[in-house]
Amino acid sequence: MKIANFAVAGDTTQGVLWGLQNGEGQGHKPKAVMLMIGTNNTGGNTGPEIAEGVGAVVHQLRTDFPDTKILLLAIFPRGAGPNDPNRLKNEEANRIIAKLHDGKHVFFKNINDKFLDADGRLIGFRPDNLHPDAEGYEIWAREVAPILKSWLN
């Protein structure tokens, strides 16, 4: 598979949208895009505002790449436990962005349960309770690889 990674550490929905609106990805014709964005917005935005930003990015991707399938991942869980304010904010945003799933071009997938133990503590994340570690990346890959591979065949 040929893969292009346009991720920028610490980026927000606003940053990704700006990049797309200013030529990021132009000249490419991706068959698939995997998008997981929004967790870096939790410090200054509400759940609905985060969802609005994710929606704007999805809209721009659809405009720029109309034939591309978008795997829109739920914003990953964060924080030490199930009642962490940032986790709750991300869950609120996820309930809204799930509605972007149209089954034709945008496919929402929530794999967050794979990152949680029975008590709601994170599995596969660094001690900062935000960034995946090697185990987390393995979980992520295991969950999305079959979908992406099927789209590319």
C-alpha cells in the first residue's frame, strides 16, 4: 500500500481544515482517508464545537476528494477514568460526529471500547492518558486494517 501521512503533532480541527483549504493533499487521489481528529480541541472547545470542527474537515475532504472513502474514527478516550472531563467531552463530540456516517463515502467507526478495561481505565496509552503506546497502536491497526485493505482491493 502507498500511504501518505499528513498528521501534525498537536494539530486541531482548525489546523487540519486550514491545511486542506490551503492545498494540503492536492495532487493526490486517495482511495481512502483515515481521520481521527479532535482530541487536541478539548482544552478550548465544547463537545458540539469539536464535532462542528470534525464535520468541517469531513466536508472539506469530501469536496477535495469526492471519490474517496473516509474512515472517520471516534475521538479516542483520554484521561485517567470514565468521568474525566476531557473523556466526557470527547464522548459528546463522538455522539454527534457518528451522524456523519452515510455508508457511501463516510464510515464512522468507534473502536474506543478496545482501549478500555472493565473499570474504564485506558489500555494501550502512555502515562499521560492521551497518546497511544506501542500496544495502543497495535490495537488501532488491528481494528482498522481490515476495513482499509478491503477498500484498496
